[in-house]
Amino acid sequence: MPKLLTMAQVEAFRRDGFVSPVRAIPAERARYYRERLEAFEARFPGDRIKLDQKAHLLCPWVAEMIREPGILDATEDLLGPDILCWGTSLRAKAADGKTFAGWHQDTAYADVKPIVLIVALALSPSRARDGCIRGIPGSHLGPLLPHKEAFGTSSLLTREQYIDAAVEESSAVDFELDPGEAALFSNAIVHSSNPNRGRDRRILFLLEMVPARAYQVSPRESATLVRGRDAFGNFDADPRPRVEMGAAELAAWQRAVEIQASVLFRGAQRPPRALAGMTSGKPPTGG
């Protein structure tokens, strides 16, 4: 029997590629994490971009977040008892009526198989007016669609990428969330988000969870064991941060992000925006 989800939700995930909303943590716990984020932004005003990749290597409170029991119970219901967290990404969208994410599939730029489960955890209201994530039910079962990069748009995606093919927008579902709720979806699903026309920032953390049996042929990346055991050893172990933005934490983050970026930004037409937040300032190599 599932730990948190119902059997109907598990079946819906297999059919539709998502389940939403799921109460992952209490609202007051979401407020706690938002306060930690805002304290980080006040202390390190020029470094928020670093939280776009592998944030759990930089901040003890993010390492705490990825181990929340409710998040792991829901993840276990979909992936099984042995779980690795491969990535954590802050997706904060200002209430500017401009910033958006075009239709895309994360499998266009990620090689981890058989699945990456994205847990989109809301720390602020994430409803249609706030530019919540939207998804096309069942699109995770279809082919990988062609993608193109854009330049100079208000897209929050690193390549400003979008699907260069027809998308059945009329069937899209809004993943509306209240603080502490999560949407769980396959990284193969076609998804996007509209501009935030609300009054508050839309704050999501995307937790990228994989079963311990997951693998990537090359290069060898790192991940964090958050539940169960890793009997496969396909990923190096991420160190758990002891202090926020410490020297050891920054060094570990830089190593991990540069390796990950060599896959995620492979073939990019220009140096990706995310690299501006790296401590080395160098483009990725390898892979």
C-alpha cells in the first residue's frame, strides 16, 4: 500500500505523468523554508543564482528540505524505497507579469534514466494567476519533441528553450499549489508556466528525485541518498553541507555543478546564464 498517495493517484501518475496537488509539508514548515531563503538572499544578495542547481550542497536548510518525510513518502510511492536526490533548483518568479517558461521537456537536456521525478514544492502561493507550472497529461509517454533555444526573452529557462512543434495547449492542466503542497511529475512531461500576475513572488523548489537504480552513461555525476540504500553505486555521494556557503560547500558545489552542466548545457549556442553564478566562472568541460 502507498505511504502517502492513494492508489488512484499512483495510477494517475503512470497515466498522466503527474499528480498534483499533494500536501508534502505543513504550511508553517513552508513558511520556515521561505524565511531561510529570504535570509540567504539578504546575506548573499549576488548569489541567489547559485541555488538554481544543486542548492542542497550549499545550504543545510535545503539539505533538510529534501529529507522531509512527507516528500519522501510521496516519492517512495512512485519510485520505490531507495531514493537519491540528483538535483535541487530554486524557481522564483517575480510578480512582474513578464517572466515565463516556454513549453519544454526536461529530457531534452538530461540523460539520467529511467526517470527523474520532479517534486515541485511551493513556498508561496502557486496558482494560475501566479504563473504555476502547467502540464500536458500523457505527454510523458510520447516522443521527445524538437526544442529550440531563444535569445533575449523573459524566459526563466537557462537556454530560454521551447518546443518547436505543435503543443496541445487546450489539454493543459494547471498544477495549482498552496504553500507546502507539491506537484510530482515526470521530467519527460511537456510543461510550461505563464507570467506571474499575482501580488507575491511565486517560489518553487524543484527537487529532482531518482530511484537508486538510475544511471547516466557519462559523465559520472553525484547525488544524495535520502531514503533506503544505494546498492548500485551509479552516482558519487554528495557531501552534506555543514554551514551555509562555506568554503568546503562552495568547492563541492562547483565540482558537482560543472559536471552536471556539461550534460545539461551540451551543445548550447552560447555560454549558459547559470554559469555566471559559478565560483570558477569557467565553461563546463567533459561529457
